[in-house]
Amino acid sequence: MFNLPNLPYPDDVLEPYIDKQTIKIHHDKHHAAYVKNLNEALIGYEDLLNLSLEDLLKDLSRVPEDIRTKVRNNGGGHFTHSLFWTIMGSKFSPPEGKLLEAINFTFGSFEQFKEKFSTMAVNHFASGWVWLVVNKDKLEIMETDGHDSPLMEGKKPILVLDVWEHAYYLKYQNRRPDYIMSWWNIVNWEQVSKNFKS
């Protein structure tokens, strides 16, 4: 049985960049629905319920075809939101150490990385996510539609931005670029670094 994780901070701590109402609806309604739907889809499949979420998504071929789409969508939604909450916080400090070295090596500089990531996020069509992942020991920026995860491609996600409209519409309406620019103020680089090292 999969469970909705608690937010790692009070639901108003990301203001003014992400408002309390958006966080409450996003976590308590949207994320909770993915967990509920995933558990319902897996009723009767105890072997799958005993897997970690990561292992489940890494090999969807083991999931029966009649529930595979539900597991892909809702399991992906659960995993991605669970990561999303942890890589944000109220105290901003830029990346450092091995992570910063890897960013500079791959993208030229932290500012060039932010520009490339933001451009992909602004231009992503419809609902989806933009990620910083480790792919064969190298950093890579990628985008996915719906709730697909880099895990499905054998990549390790360390940072993710939600560009579904429900993630920002109450505060930013159709101004996705403003949401993305604000989001950089609440990235928890300490946690991203831990994800990178793990």
C-alpha cells in the first residue's frame, strides 16, 4: 500500500513564490488522488504492492497490461510529486561542491544551466515536467509528458519542476515564465545535492 507523504514544511512556507492555497490543493487533492488511484489499480496484485515505487516504474512490463496505463500515470504522479515537494524549501543557497562542478562541466555555468532548464520549462507543450537527471554518470536536462518519469528510461532524477497548470495557475494564471523564474528562489539545492550523491 502506497501512502501520501506529508509535506516537509508548513503549506505556507513557499510564499510568496508558491501560495498556500496552491500547495494545499496540489498536495491534498491532486497528489492524494494519484496515491488513491494507484492503490486501487493494484488491488489483488500483492507482488506489485510489495515493490518500491521506483522499482515499479523502472520496469512497467511486469505490470499487467489492463492496469499498466493506470499504474504508469498514477504511480508516475505519486513518484514525481513526492520528489517535487522535497526539492523545494524556504532557505535558498546556491549549489556547491560536486554538484556545482558537474553543472559547470556539463552546461558551462550555473546561469547557463538555469537558462537552458527554464527555456525547456517555458516551451514544454501542455502538461508535464522538466528534470535534471543523471544519465550514465552525466547530468542531463530532459522533459516528460503527463506523469512519465526518467526512471522509465533508466535515468536518475535529482531535480524536477512541475509545469502542469494546476501547479501555478491560481497565482500566475497563464504566466508560466513568471512561475518558473520565481521557482528558482525556493529550490533546495542541499537536497538536490543529496539526490546527486545517492
